[in-house]
Amino acid sequence: MTNIQAGCARPFKTLSFVAAFTGIAMSGAAAHVTLVTPEARANSQYKAVLQVPHGCDGAATIAVRVQIPDGVIAVKPMPKAGWTLSTTRGAYAKAYENHGREVTEGVREIVWSGGNLADDHFDEFTFAARIATDGGAAKAVYFPTVQQCSKGEVAWTEIPAAQQSPHGLKKPAPSLRISTTVAQAGGGHEHHGAAAASGPDTFKVGDIAIAAPWTRATPRGAKVAGGYLKVTNNGAAADRLVGGTTDIAGRVEFHEMSESGGVMRMRALDAGLEIKPGQMVELTPGGYHVMFMDLKRQLKAGDTVKATLRFEKAGSVEVTFQVGAVGAGSGPSTPHHHH
């Protein structure tokens, strides 16, 4: 179980000032810290994947600190193997409605620390959130990010002024365009009365249909990977996802992330995951998900991963997880249909 401690809010600009004052920066940067999915729909769930492409002048990245802007609420960061995850909570600029209740505070800063991401590697840092703003005149929100390395740090915190092109900024903050037409998937949802999963990448056993299993490429040496999919129960009785096997990992587990009293927790579902009759459950980062533990090899983009999932009543079914790029915002799909 991973505990995420909530602290007291403090101005993020202090870190930016320190970085600017000390002159610690990364010269000759070939790429910025960016969001893999750069656009989201207003008033929608959003999965943010921050991609860190390199270290600081050859030094390894040991911490990543992200400020959450106004209008981005219900933030749930994803724990990362080998890193310590902490959050700072604070008041929102105004009250928002979220799932029928008023919310006035939430996570305002996320810190992943204690890791060691070599300069010649890249990786992603993920959180789920709700976009409760249209982005104002800029039609965008910005996530100031400080990348701390074993020697120095880089503050990706510059935000363009009105009418200013962001391309002229040397250390731009990761930006998210806000649209009224782009659909964005969120994390871990249950849908009642959902239509049966069908179409490409659908696998069926009994009354259970599994749609679009996918995972992401892993860095060298990674020992865990997440798996995501949609599972629909078309029967009249509840069923339960209770087990799985794959040749790429020592074991398969099912986990849930949840927040209680300002503390994020990830726990294994020892009794499995219940799928009620007529229900579709989506396994996503930040909610329910598959965990491939004790990886036996690196997962590479374009690969496929065969796995067997076992249901308490429907039985076992072999599925294929498509492997997307490191930091991919959604899974790739190929034309398969299985009965």
C-alpha cells in the first residue's frame, strides 16, 4: 500500500524563483517537459501524462514537482514504482461542483521524489483530474513543473502573456489546450446499463466481454507495468475478475487507487474485482487497473502481451494487450475480434 501524505499549501513560485536566482538550468535542451495528450474537453475527465525526456546537463532526474492550476480539480496522482509520491492540498480559487457536491479545496501540487531517472532515459508521471474550466481567453491551462536532478534543477514554469507565442519561451510550462470538441477518457469508472463491448480488440467468455486491453512500454529495468481495459457483464448475475497469468510477469494482480481524508492509497484487490450484471467497468490509471508484477522483460511499443484472465463464473479467457509508447495517452488498437 502506498500512502501519499497531504501537506499545507505553499506558493509554487518560490521554487521557480530559486531556480532562476541560482541560475541552475539545462543548457542545450533538445526537448521540454510536456503533456503527452495536449488537448482536453472542458468539463471532462482527463488523464495527464507528463513526459520527462532527459535530465539536467547529464545529471539524473531525482524529483518532479508539478503545480496544479486553477480549474483543474479532483486530482488523483498515480504512484510510481521506485518513487515517493506526496501531495499538497489547498483552497481552490472558487467552489466547483463535482459529482453533485460542492468542492472548495483539493490537490494543488504533486511531487514524485527519491527516484533516479538517468539522463539518457525518459519516463512519464501520471495523474487523473477533472477539467472544470474553459481555459479563459487563452483556452489553455498551464502546469508549472520543476525537474530536480542530482546536480541542479530546471524550472519549466514560463507561461506566455496574452497574445505571446509560447514558442518563444525558453522554459515553457507544460500546457493543455481546452476544447469543446475533444473527448478525453478519465480514470476508473463504472457504468450501469452500458452496451456490451464489441468491435476491434474484443474478447468474450460466457457473459463477459473485454474490450481494448492495452499497456505502455516500460523503461529498462522496470519491474512493474499497468494494464487497462473495459469489461462488460452482459449476464443476469454478478461475476468477479479473480486472477490472471502471463509469461511476461511473475504474477498478475488487480489494484485500486482511492482517496480518503486527503491520503491516496493503492491496494491490491485480494478478493478480485466484482462486475455487476449489466455493468461496464473501465480499468484505467488512477482507478482500477491490472498490475503486471515482477516483469521478466522490457515492454516495447508495438509489441503485444498475451495474458489469461480468469473470472469466477465465466471462466478463463486469453486476451492480447497492445503495447503503446512510453507515456501514451491511450492504447493502440488493431482489428481483432474473438469469441
